[in-house]
Amino acid sequence: MPDDRLGMHEPISRRDFLNGTLLASAGLVLGRPFQAPATRSPAEAWNGYGGVGDYARAHGNMYDVMTTAHRLRDGAFDRAIANAIDTGEMYDLVAVGGGISGLAAAVFFQKKRGGGARCLVLDNHAIFGGEAKRNEFRVAGQTVVAHQGSAIFLVPQKGGYTDAFYNLIGMDRSAFPYQAWHGPSAEMPLGQSPYDEPRNYGFYFGPQFGGGERSGVWVIDPWGQNLEGAPLTDAVKSELLRWRRGDDAGPRPARPIMEGDAISRELDRITLEEHLMALHQISRETVRTFLSPVEGGGYGLGPDVLSAYCNYAIETQFPGDGDAALGDQMFPDGNSGFARLMVKTLIPDAFPGPRTVDAVWQNRVQLAALDRAGQATRIRLNATVVRVAHAGDPAHAPHVVITYVVGDRPFAVKARAVVMAGGSWTTQHIVGDLPDSHRAAYAQFYRSPCLMANIAVRHWRFLYKMGMSGCRWFGGSLGNYLSVRKQATVGDISPSFGPDSPTVLTIKVLFSEPGLSIGEQGRRGRAQLLRTSFAQYERAFREQLGDMFAPGGFDPRRDIAGVILNRWGHAYVNPQPGFFFGTDGQPAARDVLRNGPHGRIAFANTDLAGAMDHRNSIREAERAVNQLAGA
């Protein structure tokens, strides 16, 4: 499709965001191999547009964050470490990483030690939150938001672990009210999260399925229609319907009740793909072609390389959370709401107003308040930690030296205790005196990438005309699904919503390649994510949506208001069989890192639990802080 038809040259698509100032965007670089024009830096061409508000310069791993991390991996800072500028600071605790786990570590530490203790959180991004961040667009005078990564939470069990932590940080509600339907059109059911599938859902089968149409085949309410009209063989339809309904050839096997019981250990010995094939009597090809983004999507890869226990980990780790009647809960911007509440708890001046969900969600971050001298907790942004090592023998060292860089300038601070709250892919390179046992454990951690594309549209009437509010697609296009959701009425979010309201379509792009090894799938996916320019991705999304939604009258030039890309090179932990409970009588790699601190250094982050969930980030942080209590 010509670039003009796609809206690649259309300045109005960005005018609403920029309050009338027409700035050159990386999205105007047409789809060609990634090479920044002479008038634009590689960073600008790779990052693209970032929206407005607190997170405009922190959408995913930005170009500078990515390149600095790769230099760290390759040893580029080894010489600079010796010449680091000593800031003269000594902290009782330094948390390396300002995501959910690092912020939670600071919260637990201050609760345990009281206001006299000094804590520093170091983060390599322009704002805290890790994957719990938001994107904000300005469309036709309205602000519309979406999540960059971490999205949903479940209603916590009253008096349980999650409930207690939410109370600790000022979470003043366990469930949200959501937008009401607005406008003359008949109401269409809408979900509360990107993962809901109401009856008005569609399946799109691309031309390669042999449907006889260049633009593919749509099936609306596919499960209710028993896949009637889908360009699939009867055998594949039967398998998919059997999987959907939970039908199998015999009595259903028992499910694990708690983490570590006999059933969960048995599941950890086989792949999720093998489990699905046996449970539902379905073929390997059906699993890989149609179920990989569903059954393996919470872990970034398809089920062919994942432990079967992955399908049950979260429910056994937090069995008391969740309320079927209330469904998945979600801040309008995902779990960044929790990050903001934690920062408000640690540094009251970080946000104006009271410590409430509404105020903290709506008010802007006061960046100058984060790293102010004299306060008990400080958060230092744009600070990439490149080395953490004890000042001497780890068993007897009086403190730990933490070296970080701001730009290319190295600085060093000291701490009596350190929580490594970043992911496994960086921690193993940063801790300079990491024991061989821990290095071997970290070598068993695999991570895979994810691209979260948030596409602001001026309305979603094109979907409404097609009779659906969300869809899944098959056949080689970017991502696998999207949905329109009603948002929680937090802060200044409009209380009503309808087909003519602006909204954001979130498309999650995963990079699984069934049949390859777990490590190779991750490496290939990262290579693709990193080598593709913003313009190439933007063009591909515009073409894809233009083809898919043409029956509803969708025009990418007219209807797309803007695109933000959030690139996460190591978004998901990928637990292989044996990850959770070990193999051949050997302890699980995660337990090597969880069982105790290494001198004055303890390890946190959700990947040590083997399941990407903000509650695991929190729980792993508390364990790490408790292990360091005597440091």
C-alpha cells in the first residue's frame, strides 16, 4: 500500500500529541533497512515517538539503555570502574533496579528498619517502574493511556499476603469501577483487561490458510459458531474445540494444589506442549500453529520449550487471590499504579496530593524530589549499575561497592547491604564476585523478548461495525491479538465510553519459533526486535490493520492517531522442564539464588519465582530484605 494511503507522511497523526508543534518523528522515516538519516540520530530513528506525560522518554528499553547494557555485557566498563568518582555516600541498603521488585525492597527495608535507615534505589531508565509503565497519547483533546508491559492484578484474598502489601502502600481499593457505555449505538460487551474474550470476539485467518480471499477470512464469535466458516480442516476444528471445552479422552488428571507437591513436580519434568497433547488428544502441529501464543504467551515462547508446570505456577503460588465475579482488575495504565504508590510511600513529595490511588495515578511525578539529599530513601534515575562487589572477602567485608554510570561518567557508592532486583540477564554480569555456583545457576535462566505496540485510534467504530470488540489472528502477521477494553474510572478517566471514543489498541508481539532450542528462540527474537527500525514496525502495523479491518471501513491514514513501541529485550523468564524443582536430585537453579545471600548481597526479581507476576516481584524482594536483616 502506498505510504500516503497508510498515513506515514500524515502530520495530523502527531499534531494532537504535540499541541500543534509539528516535530519530525522517527515514524516519518520510510520503511527501509535501519539507518538513521544524517539529520536524525540512531537513537531517534530507533526509539520513535514516546507520547506525552511522565513516560514520554521511557517507553520500553530506550536506545541508550539498550546500547549501554550491551556494552556492560561485553566488558566495556571494566577499565572505567577503577576510575569511578566516589560520591562519599554510604547507605544501609542499595536496591539495584527501580522496577516493582527494587521499589518493594525499599518499602520492606524502611518498614523493617524505620525512618533512620538510608536507602538508595538505582535505575537505568528515565523513570522508575521497570515494565510497569504507561504510554500516554493526546487525541482530539483527550488523554488516552495504555500499559507498556505489566498489566493486570487479581482481587487479593482479604487478610492474605497481597492484601497486606497493598494496604502497606496505600492501595485504597481491591477492585475498580469501570466505564459505562455511552452513545446511541446498542451496547457491546467489553472486557476489563486485554486478556478477556467476550462473545463478540473475532478470529482472522490470513490468506495463507487458503480461504480464497486476498484479505483473509473473518469468523465472529468463533467458539459460539463451533468454528463454522473457518478455513480449517474438520480434524483441526475438532481438536481446537476439544481444547477450548476441556474435553479429553479419559478422566481429567489431578491438578497441583500447592507449589512443590507431587503433581507439580511431575509436571515440571515434561514440556507444556507434551502436556497439552496428552491432556486434550491434540496434535503437535495444532499446538504450535494455534495455541502457542495462548498457552505460552505468559512466558514469551511457545509451549514446546516450557515446563508444563508453567500453566499452574501462578495459581499455586497465590491460591487465595482472584474473584471470578469481579474478573481481572487493571489500572488504566496497567501495574504502573503500584509502582507509583510505592514511590509515594517511600518519598511523600514524589507526587502532589494525598497517598490515594486517584491522586497518585493522576498527578505528575516530581522528579526533583526523588534524589533529594537528607531523605531516608532516594531514587536515582538514568544510573546504570555496572559493577557490584564486596570490599574484600564477601564473608567479612564491611560493605559493598556499587559502581554506576551516568552517560559515560562512572560513580561509586557504598552500602552495608545490596538487593539485586534487576533481571538474571544483567545481574550475572554486574556482580563481580559472584560465586561459581551462582554463575552456573544463572546460566540456566533463559529470557525472551516482547514488543508491546500501543496504537492510538480516534475511534473504534470500525470494529463495532464488524460486530466485535477484540480479535485474534493467525498467519504470520505481527502479534496475535488485540481488544478494546473499558477502563477503570481512576483519576480523570472519562466515566463513559463508546465506539466513537478514542482508545489505544495494544498489540503484543512475541518471537517464538517452535522447533528451535529455548536459547536460540530468545536470541533470534532479540535480534529481530533490535534490528527493526521504528518506521519499519510502524509501516507494518499500518498495513496489517488496514488489511484486517477494511470490512469495517478502517482507514490507517485517517483513523490512526499515533504509534508508540515498547521494546523489552528480556521481557519474560522461560522456565524449561526442571526449572522449578530441579533435576537428577540437584536443586533448582532458582533455589541456589534464593536460599541465602552472597555475603551482603541478596537476589530478588520475579524471574527467581519462574512466573512473571508483580506479586512475585514483591515477594522475592521481601525474602531478599529479610535475608539481609543482619547485614
